[in-house]
Amino acid sequence: MTDFRFTALAQSLPSTVPFVGPETQERAQGSPFQARLGANENIFGPSPKAIQAMAETPQWMYSDPESYDLRQALAQYHGCTPDNIMVGEGIDGLLGYLVRLFVGEGDAVVTSDGAYPTFNYHVAGFGGTMHKVAYVDDHEDPASLMQKAADVDAKLVYLANPDNPMGTWHKGTAILKALDALPKGCVMVLDEAYVETAPAGTETKVDPDDPRVIRMRTFSKAYGMAGARVGYSIGNPELIAAFNKVRNHFGMNRAAQTGALAALQDQKHLENTLAKVEIARNRIAQIAKDNGLAPIASATNFVSIDCGQDAAFAQRVLAALIAQGLFVRMPFVAPQNRCIRISCGTDENLDLFSAALPKALEIAAKG
């Protein structure tokens, strides 16, 4: 066996990934899925203007390492300065850089048990110690998170609003109140990946210069550009500037930069997409109710459905849906793992889900 000289930390970590992709599952089962309803992708797609801009982008040049044009536009959109904005390879990439900046061996970090696992993956990768609190009524609980952060002297505390995987949300005013309880020296990582699809009042109206919080946004969800991997952070200029110490300065490709800029400038397309998302959410909820299940009110582009029994039953429902050609996922941690999670889709996608769910429930009931 080859004796690679990995670090002790790398040797201690399991060979896992936060998510198993649908392509991996398709290769394993030897057939494609009929509908992708598991990864919270926006099947309604990006603005045609974004597609055109990306197609016309010269590919022989490296990208602008400062993402200058996109940062200028984002700053204008959010009413801040470009120094408040950092662009990166999706929220996942930015989370990795942020953790690298703050977390060393044994440093405490707080999150909710069952929340977005990629953040935990980065913390483990840099040797941090993860402390978790429970959801309360299927919501991440800001009060519990702040108390735990104080108890363990956390450097970072992660909170998603709206939440993934449950789709629940808090008003922005509640997040502001929670910030007042944030212990000194701790930074809140506020993941707002789904905030565009949420009701008015969900966005946290916090001063971009506030050193207590860094907000994470993405073009992967409402803007329909998951494949381009464009995320950005909004935060205090000193914190934003620190990213330049550790980030891959050429990590963003030029086509993604130009596509995101065009998407941002096409707010009419975004409005049309949000209307389609709302229609799809309502239909998913109705399909669940028609089958005797309870949909959980969602502020995202997916709906979590309470299967009404334990995790084993929900897992059987999930497996039966996958066997019928539908890619779906479910939360990992109890008690949220009594649910399955269905991404918004086209009428055709949801027709398939509507037909498959009764069969899946019948199979699951047999044990």
C-alpha cells in the first residue's frame, strides 16, 4: 500500500461527502431519473439573458480575480459598497474559506443538528469541534444557538433562514433580536440561500458593516444557476478583505461571472420564476394532503412532507419513489427524518410525483 504522508487530521476523517449526487445514483442503478426533485435545483432555469451572456463570454481568458463588475452590481443592488461583497464558488466554497479563516484545531463552532451538512464538513476538515442544538418545532432555534455559542465560546454559529432541509423560516426581526444575544467574539454565519423565495419580512435588515454577522447568498436557487456555482457574501469590509488571504483568486470562471451579472439585471425573470415556485409549492402541498400526509409550510423552492410515522417508514417511502424513477431526498437527523423533501418542479415533474406517491406509500406500509 502506498504510504502517503497525509496530515493526522486528514487520516482521522472518514471518506464521506455531504451529499450523494443524482448522477451517482443513476450510474449505480443503470438508468436515468425521470424527474430530479431532490437537490433543490431551480428547474425553471436562469434568465435567457444570462444564458446568452454566458454563451458569448470569451473562454480563452482567465476570469477577473476580483469579480469587479459583479461586485459593483451586487453592491448597488444591496445598497452597500463593493468592499462589503465577496464573490465565490457558491455558498459552499465561501463557507470553506470562512471556516479556514476562523477555525483551527479544537475551535468551537455551533450549528443545529440536521442543518446544512456541508458547513459541518468544512469545520471537520479544519479540525474544529462542532457543537449542535436541536430544532424546535421544525425550525432552527436562534435562542438555543446563541446560548450554546456562549457556553462553548464558539468562534462561528451557523443559522440558515429560510432553513434547509425543512423549509421553515423566521422573520428577519427575530434574527436581529438573536444577534443581540450573540456572544462577544463570535460571528453569525447567516445562510440566506433561499431568501428570495421567502415571504416579505424574512430578509434580515442588518447593516452590512455589522461585524457580528456575515450573510451568504447564491445564484443557484431563485436565479436558476446552480451549475455555474456563483455565491456571494455580504459582510464587514475587514472580514470580506480577509477572504483574499485564503481564497482561490481564479476560482470563479468568467462565464459564471457574466451570467450572474446578467441574471441580476433581469429582475422580471426572477419575478416570473418566484411565481412558478409558489405554484409548485402549493401543488406539492396538495399532493401530500391528498395522500393523507402533512406538508410543512415552506419559504424555499422545496416542500418537506411529514410522512406521519418514523424515519424507517419515511426511508421506505423515499426508496419506493426512487425505484419509480424520481430523485428525492430526506432530512438526515431525527425528528426531521420522518419527512421526505420534494423540490419544486414542472407540471410534468409533479404529475410523476402525484402518480408515484400513492404507490410508494402502499409499498412503505408493507414494511
